[in-house]
Amino acid sequence: MDSWYLTGLCEGCASFTYSRSGTQVSLYFALSLPLEDLGLLEEIQRFLDGTGRIYEANRRACFRVTHRDELPRIVSHFDSYPLRTRKRDSYEIWREMVQIKQQFRRPDRQALSELAIRLSNRQGHSER
């Protein structure tokens, strides 16, 4: 797997986002491709040291990284092989959220909430 290929693929097919349940904010990186490209997602997962989970949904193959201890692997990749489109702005906000979530026992919930709103606005969605 070529690192720049992965970044380019993610420019078009990946998302850096979150979900919210009450005051809890869960972060995730997701990459969705046609089911016929499942093998490519498996190659990406191996390239990222086994990070994440692959599953099928609505005839699509989905790769998702959600665990707090795995998210830094995604950050490491995109810090080393940066995005070049508008998606970079969303990534930068999401990256800040990952850093806050690394403070497991005492994450700054107010800062996370503010960043979640910025990320939602950046992606053109209403707050979740």
C-alpha cells in the first residue's frame, strides 16, 4: 500500500466525524467503498497495523476506526501524508477532538462540544 494512495483515496471516500449520545462524543474515521472493493479495505487495514474494523452495510464495504487507542494511528498517517482538499479542514478539527479524547479520565467536554459543532458546520450538517 502506498501512503499517498491511501491519502488520495480518503480525499474522496473517507470521513472524519463523530456521534453524540448525551454528553458523550464518540469519534470515528470511516471509509466506504463498493462491496467489490472489500479486498482493498482489508489491505488498508493491514497497512494500518490491523487498526479498525471492516463490515458490510447496504452492499458497501465499510472500514471504521472508533477505538480511542486506535485513533492516533489515523492521526499519524494524515500528519505524515496530509490531505490537500477541503477535507483537510475537517480533519484538523477532528484531530483536535482525538487529542482531547486521549485525556481519557478528564476530557474537556466543553471543548469537545465546541469542536463537534465546528466539525458539523464545516461538513454542512446540523449538529448531531
